[in-house]
Amino acid sequence: MPSSTSNFKRKLRLPRLFFASPSEIVPRDYERPIPQIPWRGITVVVVLIVIAVAWAWELYCRSIGYAPTLNDNEDLWTMARRNVKPESVVIVGDSRGWYDVDLDELEKGLGKRPVQLSMGGSCAYPVLADLANDKDFHGTIICSVVPRLFLAPPGAPPMDLSEKAVRRYHSQTPAQRVSQYLAMPLEEHVAFLKQEELTLDDLLKRLPIPNRSYAQVPPQLPPYFGTLDRERRARMIEECARPGSELQRRIQQIWLPLFTPPPPPTYIPIEEFIKSMDQAIEQRFHDVATAVQKFRARGGKIVFVRFPVAGELKTLEDRTTPRSQTWDRIMKETNSPGIYYEDFPELSSFNCPEWSHLSAGDSVEFSKRLVPHLRSALEM
Amino acid sequence: MLFNSLTFVVFFAVVVTLYWGTRSWTARKNLLVVASYIFYGAWNPPFAALLFSTTAMDFWLGRQIAKARGAHSRRVWLIASICMNLSMLGFFKYGNFLLENFQWLMAGIGIVYHPPHLDILLPVGISFYTFHSLSYTLDIYRGVLQPTKSLRDFILAVSFFPQLVAGPIVRAGDFLPQLVRPPGLRAGQFLWGLLLMTLGLFEKIVLADTMLSGSADRIFSYAGPLSALDSWLGVMAFAGQIFFDFAGYSICAIGAALCLGFHLKDNFRFPYAAIGFSDFWRRWHISLSTFLRDYLYIPLGGNQVRPLRAATNLVIVMFLGGLWHGAAWTFVVWGLLHGSYLVIERVIRVFFGDAVWANNRLTRLMAGIATYGAVCIAWVFFRASNFSIATRMLRGMFGGHPHGDAILSTREILQIGIVTACMILAHWSLRESNIETAVTRLPRWIVTTAWALMACSIILTQGNSNAFIYFQF
């Protein structure tokens, strides 16, 4: 035996002071112990319990108004993103560009079926930048603008949401792709499969437990109020659109804290914080203008749209993100056409049931009326 | 492919059905090789080629080591294997880290050097499969393993899908003998495997991802000063999250392997009931700590050298263990902290190890609490993405921010408190036992209810596909 090996073995045989129980070097006959209990009986009972609980939970969820629908996640978004062809019409932005637009009407009016890439609570910029960097794409972008989301600083949830989706599009693994295809038929038939509403995490978040008075806890997100299909067309559910419904009232009260600017952080002097926010906003105007210029340089067209908003939410938005400092700046910096719903009586006569989005029925009519404005803005 | 994904559910069902439906043992092994490469390729197909090349090289080098006549040539072939494996790991995992540090060193002596940033994608689980593969040539060199004649068997030993990407680090010497003859299924083995998979997924999806990860992420990404309560809770949340995440993966791997008739060893043994740090490392990531012990600590001289040298060896091993986890100095500090803990414990044992009071219940309990606290402090460096976050966290934990911000909701505080308390209680009550014994002793209705409850919570949580933390290593 080579001396080095025998030396090694000799060392292994010596008592160890530090490691109390050395493992054997070649455990060739290792077998895990198997608990000896009546496995078959237990398994049958477990399966029956799980089926019964899942069935009961499904019935309960349906009884309180939930219906099967797809979850909006990065993988579904990636599926839609893959449908973008060089000349496609693409809708980007936030939930208003998502709920308020009917793809059938736009297809009739624009001659092409749009690809829906808007996402609830997201900032349009990362998607806009990604499309601008996509050298194959020179179609048309319809960009929804909710100023508070559009100008969200880097690192804020609206930016994270969009960036995550864009990242997934560029790095989706085959396994994630397959999982999405497997998940869709399930989500289309099972009501309790709602990743942002009926998961254990969401149910725990809804427990009415008071917080410490000084705790900085993020505001609540709105409950389920829409359905989604494979093209990512979102539609408000009837219960939310019904005048005076409890769901409608709840969502209205959630929008207000969600759209209220959070207090400045305690650890940065307020002047410094305001300065950094102003800089971030200026940077966003600049970045958007650069992306738009790049996209236009290869023949692409873009139009910005401000969709309807109502009630106290409109008052809040007008106060915290005034048109002159947000919308007008975007138009000026990008030198792009824009459609602001308030400028046109036929677009401003709609009611948003929960103040932020149109009902499914109104979204069809709104889209019909929007088409001539889009055609004109896009010089079609 | 993640264990907590629909793709895996379908994949596993198909593999298990085909595997047990096939009579020929050779065909079954071929099936497992194909399945393992599909499992791995489902992340990024080209990396399957990298996995294959590493495996094939070690297969060949293992033969060369066994064939070599003199000690010198054996050593040369072993060095070739070590260099090949570590250079792969070094390039993919530490390339940019090394360049950045080289730049920093150059700047220190006044030379301005701007290295290009290498756009390197880290192959999933490279640290794990490199060690799977390396154990083969090391064991052949040590004379404790004969090289296998079958490349297919060795490929399967390295790439066996349950343990491929996040451990346990299964040594070829432990796995290859299981490929000699077809495994049989003992009574209850398959269903016990399924129960273990349910437990693993429950730990990952429900406990780590749902109950703890959100709080830990918020605390560690908060840019301001935090109150002591929030800082400690954030660290405790991470301590629980990383345990449930990693132990959950290991349990899933063990369960999946059992369903296929293979036996993998425990990777965790109730580590938060450890009394002292050597005890902790006998309970935490056992496959890594034994790997480092057998292939690094003992060859360096182990304990059979002067105390100062032994302490240095210990620190070197933990330094490299830290670096194995990630290409960042924060991981190195985590490793060095554990190395220092081990050295301090050793000194304490020399002075007080035999004292009667040192072994009474109260002292042991206090030592257990102190171990958990010190492990939590070390986790700060493991989780923080840079030293300024780590410093801020430590300052918060030790009262440096008397008016620090409170950002956790009462619900989050309750979740962290309840899960941590239950986890520590479970670890202490099982510290001298194992899960198999516990299940055998428990009344049947408790086993049934617990299994059903775990399965229902997984369904209710809808298995949001967060990647396992250890995939990045």
C-alpha cells in the first residue's frame, strides 16, 4: 500500500478528540429505518381527508363569490410576451390598461389583435425599456399611465413587479414553462387556486390583529375582483361592478392608503429624501424618453393613455400627482401622442365602480370609443 | 426542476411508474440517468453537458488513480482531478469574485486595473455535484473505494436527481454499492418516502416560504435602523427559514430516493437543539461537515497535531466551508465565525469539560440557548448581502438603535415566535432520537392527522415556486 494511503488510514484510526462520532468511511450496507405502522390504512384515510377538505374548501370559496380564473404571474406574462411579433400592437402599463381595454374591440379597430402585457400595480417603464431593446420589435405600443406607478422609484414594488416579469421572460426555464402549461387547466377549473387571494399567506394577512401603533406596516392589497383569460384579458367581476356592493366599498377603501404617498423614511433627512425622489423622477422621464426615442428610431409607434379614474381616488391622484407635473412632462419629454380621458367627453363619461377600473361591460364600450383616438394618435 | 412545482409532480409520477414497471435493472438504471438529466436540463439544458463532462473526466481519472503504480503518479492523477473539479467551480462560481478582489489588491498597491465583468451564469447545484464527483476520486486515492467499471453507474451516482442540485452530498462510495443489485421495497418504504416528501414540502412551502421568508426579507432589505425586537425577530425568522428550506429539500430528496428504493443518509439532526458548536456541526448539513472533515480537516492533521495547529486547521476548514457557500466575503466571515466558535468551545472544554456543574441540566440548557444565539449572530453575515447591512443588523440587535424603526406587523411577530418556539421545542424533544422512532411511537391518529394537515396546508399554500436557498450554492 502506498505510504501516503497507509498514513491516511493510520490517522483515521486514531481517536478523535473533537468530532465525537466519526462516520464510517464505506457504509455499503446502509439502510434507512422504516417505521412499522399500518401504512395502507393511514394512507387511505389521509387521501380521503385531503380530498374532503379540498372539496369543502372549493365549495366554500365558490359560495362566497370566487370563481375559477387564471393567476397573473410572471409565467403567464412570459407566455404573452412570447406572442409579441415584429409588428404587434402591445399594451403595457398598469391595471387600468389591463381592465379597461377589450382586445376584440381593439382588434376590430386597429386591424391586429393586441398583446396584453399590462400588469396590476406595475410600472410600465421596465417593459417599455425591454421592448425598446428588442431589435426585432417595431410595432405599436399603447402605454397606460397611472403617474404614481409610472414614476415609481427603482426598488419600489411597482418596479419590482415589472422587472421580475421581464427577467422571467429572458430566463424562463423549460420547467417553469411546463409548470405554467400544467397549472392553467387546473386554475381554470378550481376556484380556490388564487395565488394572490386564497393562499395561506393571504388568509393569515387578513386576520384582524392590531399592529403596534408606531409600526410601519405596508398597506393592504385589494381582494379578488377580476378574472383573467389566457390572453391576459382582465374583466371586473359582477359583484364588484354592482352599485353599492360590499366588495366595491372595501376595494375603494383599500385604494386610498395604497395610493397615498408613504411617510418619508426616518433615517434620511427629509430634504435629502425629497431631493433623491425628485432626482429619481427626473431620471425616469429621461429614461422613458431615451427608450421611446430608441424604439421610434426603428419605426415603432407609441401612444400614452390615461384611463378613467373616479371618486376620492381621482381627488387623491390629482392632488398627489398633478397632471402638469406628470402627464404633461411625459408628453413633453417623449414628444409622443397621448390620450387623456378627461380631454374627451366620450371617454370621460364612464363610471369606475371601485374608483380605479371600468366594469367588464364598460371596458368594451370604452375601447370602442378609444379606437378612433388611437388611430388618430398613431396616424393609422 | 423544483420539488415544489407541478412539473416535478408529473415528472416524479411518470418516473416512479416507469421505474417500478420495468423489470430489467439495467433498463431501470438507464431510465434514472435519463430522468436525472431531464431533471437537471429543465433548468438550463447546456449545463447538462457540463455536468456530463465533469462526471466523465472523474470517471476516467478515477481509473487512472487505481491503475497507477507508484504513490507519486497516484497523487498526480488525484491532483488532476482536484484541479479539474475546482477549476470548474472556480470559474463558474468564483470568477468574478476573484477578479474583483484582484482589482482591489492592485488598487492597494497603486495599480489601476479594471477587469472585465464576466457574464457567467452559475450552473445550478455546481457545488453539490462537484463534491459528489470529487468524492469518487478522493476515495479511490485513499484506497477505500474500487473504481466502478460502468460509466453509466457513475453518471447515476453523481446525477441521481433527488440529491443532484442541493444535496445531501452523497459520496460515490455510499451510492455505487446500491447500484449493484436491484433494490427491493420493504413494507411501507414507498409510503414512508411519500410521507417524507410531504414533510419536506411542508417545511419548505408552508414554514419557510409562507411563515418566515417574507419577514426575513423585509428586515434584511430595510435600509434604515431597526429596533432590537425587529432585528432579532428578522434574524430568528431567517434562522428558521434556512433550516426549513434546506432541511426540507434534504427530506424531500431522502423521501424521493426511498420511493425509488435508494437509501440516503440524514443531512440534518435537529440542529437547533445543539449544545455547543461541534454538536451543531454534527447536526447541521452533516454531509458537508463530514465531507470537509474527512477530505480536508483530517488530511491537514486533524486533532493529532499541536493544539494551536489543530485550531488553525479548524479555522481553515470553516473558512473554506464559508467560501463554499458563496463567492462573497460575508460567507467567509460566517465561516470564520463558526471556526472561532469551535476553537473557543474547544478551549472551554479543556478547562471546564470535566467539571460536574458543566454537565448538569441547567448548564446544558444554557449552553444550548447560547449556541442558538451565537448561530443566529453568524446567520446575519450569511444572509446580509454586504457588510453595511450586517453591521446595521448587529447594531440593531445589540441596542445600537434605541429609537430604531418597527416594521414587522403583529401577525408576522406571532408567526416568527410560534414557528421558532415550536421548532426549538421539537428539536429538543427529538435531539436524542430520530423521526422514524418518533413516528413509530406516536399514536396512529396523530400520524394520520399530521400527514393530512401537512398535505392540506401545501394545497392551501398553492406551492408558490420559490427556489430553494441552497440552489444558489
